[in-house]
Amino acid sequence: MITLKTMNQEEFKQYISYAIEDYAKDKIASGNWSEDEAIDLSRESFERLLPNDEKTENNHLFSIFHYDILVGMIWIGQKAPTYPNEGFIYDFVILEQYQGQGYGKKALKEAEIIAKELGMNKMGLNVFGHNKIARGLYEKMGYEITNITMAKKI
């Protein structure tokens, strides 16, 4: 049994400290940012996207529960005010100890139901190229590649 519950302030505080660090690591791993600038750039990104924390308009942050156990979180936002029917998954995390147990698939299905209730009929997301497990999950769930950015060190 997987349920998505609107994230409360305490859950948001726990999430945001993890998310800033995690996003910085992904941007370093993908070659987008240097280690020196990553934390600051990550913090700036979250402050820009969520200026009012978990209460930021057109953004929906959920804690994912398996019964009463917190197993992860998902953040769904409107792609842009001009496209209110298009959503975007800004972040999706299944805590490491719960990965590989089917919670991700179930949580994405629940998120799609909620997104439809919010008036969305299309959902996008970004996955870092080095995150093969997440990419595999998204492909199994019906997400298709719409853009590919490639880079090479020379």
C-alpha cells in the first residue's frame, strides 16, 4: 500500500537539506558544475523554484508512505503558467533502503492520478544520464525520450 501525502514543514526541511546536496552531486557527476560551486548553485536553484518552500504555488510536494513508513518523496509542478495542463516531476526519491522493492512504480502511478486530479494531462521529467536505474524505471512506466543532451571531454 503506497500513499502520497502532502509534505508538511518538518518533512520539507528534511527533504530540502538532502535534495540540495543530492542535486549538487548529480550536477558534478554529469559534468555540469564544479565541486567548488555545486552546493551554492544547487541551493540557488531550489530557492528560485521553491521560494515559499513546500507552500510554493503550482508546486506539489508529497511524502511517499508504505503504510506508516516514509519511503520517499515526489515533487510535481506545473510546467509553466501558460501550460497548466502540463506537469513536471522536479524530484523523485525512493530512500536507498527501500529501492528495488516496487515502491517507485507504485508511487509514480499514484502521482499520475494526483496530477490528473490537478488538471494535468501530460507529465515530463529529467533524468541524469548516469542514473541508469531511474531511466529504466521511467521507461518501464511509459516515459519516452524527448531530448538528449550529450557531452564529451576533449
